[in-house]
Amino acid sequence: MTDELERYRTLRDFDASPEPPGQVRAASERPIFVVQQHDASSLHYDVRLEAGGVLLSWAVPKGPSTDPRDKQLAVRTEDHPVDYADFEGTIPEGEYGAGTVLVWDIGPYRNLTTDDDGEERSVREAADHGHIEVWLEGEKLRGGYAFIHARIGGDEDNWLLVKTDDEGADARRNPTSTEPRSVLSERTLEEVAAASDEDDDGQEDGS
Ligand code: MN
């Protein structure tokens, strides 16, 4: 099967990883965004936008900011299945993206991107044009954000994520530091990792 998720599937062994295999969904009337904290070889935040039945994805080393003066490097990664949005758990050592994942923020979003004539441009098309503007309605992140294909250092995958200066902006909040818990399970990264360890022990003891 060849679709937008082929690269996602090729990189993973679903017998070894608890991640969902997933499939391309029908396009949604009410698309979601998700930000997953990922304690991989280096800690980062994966910011994902549902578009065309998959999650367009960027790895943001410093995480999204609520300060419009920050320009956060956002490295485009492979499209993920929409099912990935509520994935929390630990990808085992030796597997692609090994490390613990938690859902740091999730919610609906609206596409604000327009074309040269002021007509709405779909997020997929906007991604191809290298400029996406969205309005996030999460628990931690609210208001406008822009994804800009800036090709930092000449790298095609390098985008910038910038907060728009609006009522959701707050230069002092710094939620990646002050609000570390999962919005789904209220757990910290350490608690998700500990729960995954217990699951593994249970499997070893039980069979
Ligand atoms: Mn990641």
C-alpha cells in the first residue's frame, strides 16, 4: 500500500513498538493539533496538525513558545496517522524514536492560511507553499501560530514555528517548563516511563 504513511510504517516495527500502525483517514471537518513531548536521544516536542487524513509533523527541540519574539526551529518529520494523536508510552530501546512520549497538549485548530487572492488555502497546500497559519484551541496553547519553511542552514526540513502576537501570546508563561504534565493522563514523562516499565515486567512474568 502506497500512501502518505508509507514512510511512517517503513521506519517502524509494530511488533516491537506500541505505536499505532494507523491508516490514512477521511479528511475531518474539525481537525486537531497535538503536541507530544518525546524523550528520545534528545528531548523534543513533536507538533502535529491533522490535514488530509494524516498528521503533518515537526520536531521542535525547544517546544512551542507563547512568546511571539521566539522563532523556534521546527524540523519537518514524516506524516503520522491521526491515531497517533493520543499515543502515550515508551518506544523500546533499539526501535526508531526510542524513548517515552506523552501528550503535552491537544485540541481543535482552525486553518487561517489564505492564498494571494485572500481565499482559504488548505493546510496540505499551505505546507507545499511553505507557510501555514493556524489558530490553536488547546489547553496550554491558544491563538495563532505560523509554520514558516525557512530552510535554516540550507536544510529542506528546517521550518520555524512562531507565535502570533494575539490574546494567546504571553512572554512570561513558558508552559514547556511550568506545565509539564500530560493533558490526557496528567502524568509526567517519568510517570509514563515508569508505567511502561511495569507493563514490560508484567509481560515477562506472565508468559
Ligand atoms: Mn519525536
